[in-house]
Amino acid sequence: MVEKNTSTVLLDPIKAIAEEVFSKIPDSYKGMDYHLELGKQVKGLDGLKIKQLHDSLHSFLLYMRKNEASDIDLGGTGCDGKIWYRVYGNKSPLQLEKRLSHKETDLLIHSAITSEQRKNLLNDRNLDFSYTLPTNNGSKPQRFRANAYFDLDHLALNMRKIDEEIRPFKSLDLHPEVAKALSLKYYKYGLTLITGITGSGKSSTLDTIIDANNRTVDSHIIIIASPVELIHTPKRSVVRHREVGRDVTSFKNGAIQALRQDPDIIVIGELRDPETIMTALEITDSGHKTFGTLHTSSALESIERILGEVPSEVQNRVRSRLADVLTGVISQKLVKSLDGKRVLAKEVLLVTPSVRAAIRNDNVNEIYQMLAEGSELGMITMEQDLKRLFDEGKISKEEALNNANNKKRLIQLFNDLEY
């Protein structure tokens, strides 16, 4: 629940500057003509007014930190003039006496981006970018992953707080065999997938794995992301951060270029299209350790997604290559806990010779049973982990069932417990 003390949230500067700016834009301007003209007006604002707009946005972000929110949403028809925060998984609006009009949030969002970013936003109707909240007390600036987009001709904005604290590797609670598979020290090449829906903590888990390698291996790590989130300080490794749209034109190009940059580990922020998936398989097959993320909720779905994304005429070849290079899959969810917060539930697949054979022979459905019976190697199904969390008194039975990929199997596990 968002706190009611909103005295530090600054709305008046936005309203005052908006009144001045929109007096210069004819009401006849609509659609892209309206946004092009608004962009010109923002570009022409003096430094003091831009600072006032930034200070207003920063007041929203500081309030977000105060309430331990993960996300903020504003602008467009969908927010109804309110500022929304997500706190422990639940999204609710800030209770303010005044609301922001569509034009006022359009102005605020235009002021938060550069001229080049504005061009990309208007061309693509969407913009991924990173944003930094400066601090005055010498502490580390807070960074955000941001997405600006259109909602019925007006701009909307989501900003997600990037967790600057890297979780200890031990907090992932992984079996030693799985930990070895994630380490360059033991596995010099192979593809590992970190998967889950949006907001499931994939980035945090991936950052923990990157940090563990950075601390323990002399290597070169190249991270290709959209946008770059947490910035890793080099420890025992050189760590490069390449942001799509700023440092490189695409995930695919970043991965191909990485091969000429003497990498040991290549991190592809998102395997979002067939070309990037094919490139990830090729660079792993060339002898590199590769990590990537997918928006899937289970190990089986991850394998099927990769195979389903490529043209049918090359599926057999891709299936064989995937069987050769895949090292493991960690699929995760953040589940509402009994204390009102959230706890990590995960499914872990370690690719054994039997799993490789199942992938190569198009018998992916057999893998679930291998997962369920692979505890000695650290494998676990989502259902088994949800039952563990229930047994430990961390989540309710209802919440476990709501998050199960295979509800029938989880019910069987509960019935076995009762028996």
C-alpha cells in the first residue's frame, strides 16, 4: 500500500511550465505533429525549467524508493491522471488532490529523454532507456529501467527500479552441480537460460551469476542489454556493458561483434527474436559461455519456445545444436509470501545426456519426469519448489496452486503429503 504523506511530490512546476508550453502549440496539432512540436518546445526550454521538470520527476522516484516500490507508471489514458506504484506485487495509485493532464505528462516524459531518444520514440512508438536519479549525499545514484510508449496518442511511462545490491550467490540456494555449470571455472562453454515472466527477478538472478564469475575467474565478460541495468565493477574480470540503441544497434549485432572482442562470457539480455536465438546458439557452439533470458515460465516451455521461433526447415538442425550447447535452464517466479512480501520459486534443469537425447529426438515432454527425478544433481520442478515453500511456511497453499505450471502435479504432491 502506498503511504498517504505526499507533501514531497512536486506537481505545480509541471503545471506551470505546461501552461506556458501549450500556449504556443495550436489545438489543431494532433498525433505525431503534436509530439514533434512538443519536442521542439521542450528542446527550446531554458535550463532552469528543464531542471524544474526533472526535479518533479525525481520527487516521484524518491517517493517510490521511500515506499519500497518496484515500479512507477504515469501518463496516457490508462493512468487517469494519477501516479501509480507497484509495491510487493500490487499496483495502486498515489492519492493526490490534483491530477496530471495527458498534456502535462506528455511534457514531463518528453523532458526526460534526449533528442536522439525522442526520434526513436516517435519512429518506433516505443523506447527502452535507462534513467539515473542523482544523489546529493555521495551515495551511489539510483538507476531505473524505463519504457516510454503511446497510449491513445499520448505518452505513457513505466520505470522499474534497478536493484543496485547484488544478492550473494548463496542466496540462490543452488545445488553444487548447478553452481559448477554456471561457473566459467568449471564449464568453459555452454548456453544457460534464465527465464520467467516480466517482473520475476530474471535480471537480479543473472546479475548474481555474472558477479560470481567476476569475483572468481580471470576473464572478459560482455553484457548486451536493452537497457543496461546494474553496472558491474570489474573485479577479476573485464566487464563490458553494451546498451542496445546506444552502444550497439541490436542484440544480434552485439553478439556477433563480441566474438571479435576476445570474450569468455557473453550475456545476451533477451533472446527476443529468431535471429538473436540463432546467433546465441552459433556463438555458444563456437566455444563461448553464454547466458540469455527468455519470457517463459518453465524449462520445457523455454526449449519449445526456441524451437518454435525458428523456421520449420531448420528446426532439426537447431534442435541438434540446442541439444549440444544447452547447459541448463533456471525458470523462476516471485510468489506472494505470507508476510505480504514476495519469495523466489524456481525450476532448475541441468542438461544431462538423457536430456540432450530427449531434445535431439524431439521428446521434450519426457524432460519433466527427468526434472522431477533429478534432485541428486540439483534439478527441481516448479511444483516441487512451490511445495517446499509451502512446507517451510513461507507461502499459502492457494498461492502455490496459483503459481504452479502443472497444477495437477502439485495437487498430487499435496495429496502425497496428506497421505
